[in-house]
Amino acid sequence: MAYGTFAVDTIQSSTTGTPTQFNDGSGNQVGTICRAWVQFSGTSTPTKNGSFNVSSVTYVSTGKWTITFTNAMTDANYAVCLGPGQNSTDNNTTTNAQSLTTTSFAIYHLEANSFANFVGPVSAAVFR
């Protein structure tokens, strides 16, 4: 098998609304690119520190945020990978994605079984 370098400025899917996919040598899909990502500071006034395909981060209530996509997903069967922000001193924490729709999802953060805001920034990446 030959290996080499492929240098391009843009890779574009041939079908509108369909992400570019990666196939193996037999033509079987082995992956796609990240469909959306965001890093934000989780306070009552969220600040996006960086993002792709995320139009807004909305504070709902303590420990709850809604992430809204700029361009909708084709369905709600996507994966959200979270890098939870620094918590307080509590080691009993959980952060998860809930209420996945084509246009948004929610992030819930709990410390000691109670909703809590992040001390540091949180990151989320979406794959479909």
C-alpha cells in the first residue's frame, strides 16, 4: 500500500447537509469529522471561549445549560463527549448530556447529588 501526503485547503462533501466521512480501503465508513464543539465558562451568563457550529449557550438554572446548534443535526442519534469543568472540592460529581434533539442538547452538572455550576470552563464535542 502506498502512503503519502495529501495537502488541500478545503474538503467538501458532495451532498448538501451530509458530513464528510472517512472510509477504509474497502469503502466502509470508519468515521466522520466533529459536527460541533464548544468550550464555555459555566456561569449564569455563559461565555463561549471558542466554538464550531454552536450558535448559543444558554443558562437554564443552576447546573443546567442548553447548547444550540447553528446547523441542525440530521437526527438526535449523536454522541456528546464532555470535558467537565473544574468542580469545587467535591469528588462526587457527574456531568452529562440530556434532551438531545436535532437543534440542541442540555448539559447537567451535579455535585453531591445537587445541581451546581462549574468553577472552570466546560468543553463539549458532538459526533454523528
